[in-house]
Amino acid sequence: MRAVLRRGARRGFLACLSCFLVGGVIAALPSFGALGKKEPTPEQTEWWGKFSKEVQPENLEREVRRLSSFSPRLAGYPGAEKTSEYIVQRMEELGLKDVSEGGLDEGLPYRESYWVTVPWVEGQPTLEVVSGDTVLATYPVYPLWPNLVRTSQLPEDGQRYHMIDGGDGRLATFNGKDMAGTAVLMDFNCGLDWLNAPRLGASALIFVEPEETTRGEAEAKFLRIPINIPRFWIGRSDAYHLQARLKAESDVQIRLKCRMSWQRKKAWNVVAEIPGTDPELSEQTIYLTAYYDAMSVVPQLAPGAESAAGAAALLEITRVLAKYPPKRTVRVIFNGAHFLGLAGVRNWVANHIDELIDGTPVKKDAKLLGLIPYKKTVREKLPVNLFLALDLSTQSGRVGVFYKGMFYDQREDTDISRKFSDLGRTLRENAALMADWGTTAGFNGEFADGINPIYGKPWRTFIFGKIALDNEPITLGGGRGAAFLTTDDARHLVDTPFDTVEHVNFRNLYEQTAFLSAALWDVVNDPKMPVDKEPTFNRMSVSGGFAELSVRALAFDPTRSIVADKVIPGSMVVARMSDSTLMGTRGDLVEIVDENGRVHFWGYPTINAYGWRKPTYIEGYHTNVDTGDIDFAPDWGPMGNRQHPRDPTQFFITSGKKEFTLVVFDCVPIALYDLVDPQSLTTLRYIKVYDGMTDAEPRRYGLTVPHPEPWRGHVEDVALVFADKGQRVKVMMGLGAGSVGCCC
């Protein structure tokens, strides 16, 4: 018994001694507090701190103020051109290498130019209060974004109206008022109630500048159906004078003057390079891009301060990279047409598509049988190891990385996401190290991995709304394109005239930029960063493809040919994406035809980009040069477009290069409002058109109907029917292909 106790005591003593010794050794370790914690490398600790501390808040504020001073910055407008010149000046000051090539203007330093089609306002539109031929008062007004292709264009001498006060646009406001042919003065913050005015016969709308507004209000003020209802914005102080006159006088006559038409203008991508310093890693190229243009529902009033955050951050990060040259080669692209359907990046890819897919032939030294020297021709592709877009805003301090957006809304499967999984994981782990060890100045510790669904949280839950990202055309073409995006921010003032510097939160912008500067150190320097493999670009692949869509809009004249071959100069072709607008980025792509009646849409998705046979909708229009009214539209008749039994403007892109001919005819538009079934409260989307005399299908006719948008709670209850001049038609509408709702 005593022996057993002695052995037990001895074992207890040895166990205690072992614990004491192990504890002492552990306590003596300098990293005892970090036991079990992953630790950044000494190089990461040094450079994360250095890169983040190099970011200066005053520089970011200066750049945002400078960029937003070039107003309006809508692509194609003078403010956008001045912005590109300023960015070129900054590239020259930093001593960056000019690697621009191609474009419309060969040899233009740092810039690659291309055409964009924009609603162009000539001069200053005005509202004149008139009495007979006498002008009593004149006020400046500003036209709103067009209803698809129908701008607020008015005849050269202006258009006269009887003006009434429409208040907030509710139906009760118009009780007892004669609405036919009137111009209605209305509160801007009226949602979709402004449509009550044209439903009752009004011919024009003047929206009063509110004290504050939101992006949602702006998005509600234009339609995807090209109805003829000119809309304008007027300053609050000027509106007060008009409202006082309306209260004092029973008959107020006004004349509106506005010249607004779609025109082709130049836009510019600014491209520069910081050569890599490592002999091996310098062969890998990292692209960083941000947009510098802006958008507003009032094109002439587009300060775009919030929209300048990404470009300001990239300017500051570029300065840091120029001061501490990276091991990998870095190219920066400041693209000038983000808000016009990602036209900036789409045109950059189109400009370099042959280099990306096939490569360019170059001569290299070689030896035949290892003995005889000769020149061998090889094709070298443009290296794009990683393409990173910066899409920042300032009402939130958290930034995340995402591999897809909602412009194309490319399908989500492992064929695509696996290309980005390691990148997202590495950035997330590095962000956690920065937060745990406090190595990064200004970093608030918040980072969102929008690539890998951590805790089952999908990427869409980080974004308050629909957004288009500049990496999407790269990913669509098979490249590795990701975006750093500010999360948890609805960007309420984007796409409004209120997007000014006074509303920018510079602290949030600094925190995001400081983190990105540190995070990008690994991307451009760390050999272990998963960016070594070059992706393969394609016009069409099993998961997408950067396709080229070529469309000809022609009229059929049986007196000259048996096929449609007549070019209508100035015609426009519209390629519809799923959404009309995505946080300011327009989804309907508009192009003006060339002398052959042809347009090209670069970067259009093939059916492989989706998990189903998603159709493409193409429409062609021409507007009267003087009045702006639509006078040519797609022909759905027997001699027009017959590609699809229900919608002749619908087809499928099944190859990397797709051609399509769209037949248009001279017509008059007929607007249909309130297309709502009173029983089911559902929009009537199925329409049949018949000849008013014979009840047969008209020889020539057309129509445009609303298409439901994802994530949008309503469908526009407006449609247009196009008929021959002087022809009477019957219109039958229903909820389904075989149903009939009403007859007009």
C-alpha cells in the first residue's frame, strides 16, 4: 500500500514538474500572446505599414474636389475631356510610362480614344413666360435623361404650352383641370406619379428642384419605352416665381426651347504603366482600373463627387506604387465611359481583342538544330494576369472583393468562381492579419469576401441595389477580373444633381484607400499571390465569351429592291440588357449607324454566359431632326422582322461574331398608358395589332412593350404602337400569349 502511494506521489510530482517546465518555456517565448495565431511575415508587416501610411487624406480630398469640379463629367461632354487631360497631367508628373496604343487618335499621349453615343444638349434650354409675342420672363431649364431614344428635343423655335401646377402628381391634384396639351410643373420627389400627367393628356413636364432627393427618385423619371413626353428640371428659386404666377393668374402661357439629340462623341481611356523590378515577376502584369466619368438624370448637372471616389483612390495608389516600384508590372487604366453600359472597359478590350486572343507576331532569335541562328516569328499575347477594378463610394467604410456584378449577371458556377477562389481567400486572410496585428494605418478591420460565401452569405447580400462593375467584360471574355467594391452603401445621391462634394465622407474613403494600398502590395509583389497563370480570352467559350454583335438597320423600299437595303442616316440601334440602370450605369446600349447602316456592340454576352437560353432584344429607331419624334421604328409586319414568332426583335447570340439585320419603316407612334388588368392588377404585356378596316395583320406595323427587370417591383405600364401614317389600327392586349384583355 505504501509502495502504491509512493509511486502515485512520484508520478504527481513529475507531472507537476513537467507542467512547470513547459509553462516556463512557453512564457519565455516572445510570441506567447500570439500562440495559435497566424502571423504576417516581417516583409508584410513592414510594407503594409509603409504603403498604408503613405496614403494621405488631404490628397484624396484634393483629387475628389478637383475631379468633381469638371462638371458635367458625362462621357462625351466637355467636363469628361478636361478630366482626362488632368489625369494625363498627373501621369506625366509621376513619370509613368505611356503604353497607350490604338484608338481613334493614334499617338495621343496616354490616351486611347473611342466613340460613345450620348444625349447631347446644345446651348442652354429655356422656359419663357409669354403673353402673345412678348416674353415676360426667361428661366434656364435642363432636360432629363431620354425615354430610351426619345429625348426632350423640341422644334427649333420652341413649343408653346398652357402651364398648370401639378403638385406632387397625384390624380386628385388634377381634378377640374383641362390637361390636354399642357406643361405641368411638378415636384421632383413624386415617384412614378408623374405619369399621371401624360395619362390625362399633358404634353410636357417641368420638375421642381427639391431640397434633397435620392437615386430611386431619379431612376423613376425616365422609361425604357420611348414615349414623347419632354421632361425638364428647373431650379427651386425659379420655380417659386412660376408657382406664384400660377396662383395669381388663371392662364399662364410658356414657350419651352430645347435642342437635345443623340450624337457620337469621343471618350478617352487613360493608360499608363509602372514597369516591374523583378526579372521574373515583371513578366506578369496586374491591371488596376477606375472610372472618372459621372452620370445624372439631368445630364447637364452631373458633378459626380461620389462617383469620383474610385478614380481619386487610384490616383493616390498610383502615386504610392510609383514611389515604391513593384516587382510585377502594373498598368493603370482610368476609363472614361463606365456609366454608358461599361463602354470604357468594353472598348479597351475591343481595341486589344486580337492581342488578347491571338497575340501579335514578333521576331525572336532562335537556332536551327541548336546551331544555325535565324529569326523565328512567334505570337505574343497581351499579358493580363489579373484585372482589378476599383468601384468605391464614401457612405460606408467597408470594402470587399467581388468576381461578378449585375450588368451581365453571368452565371454562377464553379467554372467561373474557381478562378477567383484563391484570390478571395488570400485577400481575406491578409485582411484578418492586418486587423489582428494592427499593421495597417487607417484600416477599420472590416473586409468582405464576395467570392467565397463565408458562413453561407452570398455576394449579393453585401450590395444594397443593382450595380455594374468594370471587371465584368474581362471575366465575360475568359479573363481573371475582380473588383474592389464599397459594400453596404446604396449610393443614394449617385445619378442625381445632388452628388456634390459636400456629401462625401472623406474619412471612409481614406480608410478604404489605406487598406487597398496595403492589400495591393501583396498583389504586385508577393510571389505566392495566385496570379501567375495567364487566363485565356475568347469570343465564345463554354461559360461566356466577349462577342461582337453587328447590326444593320435598313428600310425596305419595294420600288428599288426585293430586300431591305435602304440606309436611313442618323438611325439608332438599341441593344437591351436586363436592367435599365444599375446605380447610374445605363443598361440600354445606344449606337448611331454608320454610312452602311451598321453598328457594332462589343462585349455582348453569348447564351453560354447564362444557365438558360436568354434572348437578346434589338430595336432600331430614327427621330425627326426638328421635333425629336420617332419617325422610323422596327417593322413587325410580313415584310419586316420575322426572327421570332412573338417578338421579331428577339434573337439569340450563339457565336462569337453575330450579325443581325433589323428592318425599320416610316411610322407614327401611338402611346398606350395604364396597361394594367383591373382584375389581376398585372401589366398587360401581350399585344396584337390589326388593320382597322380589315381586321387582318397590317402590312407594316411595330410595337415596343415593357420587359420585367430583375429586382424591380414594378413593370412599366406603358407601350408604343407604330403604324403607317394615316392608317387606323386595332390593338388587343392580354396577360398571356393566347389571352385578350381589351381592344382599342
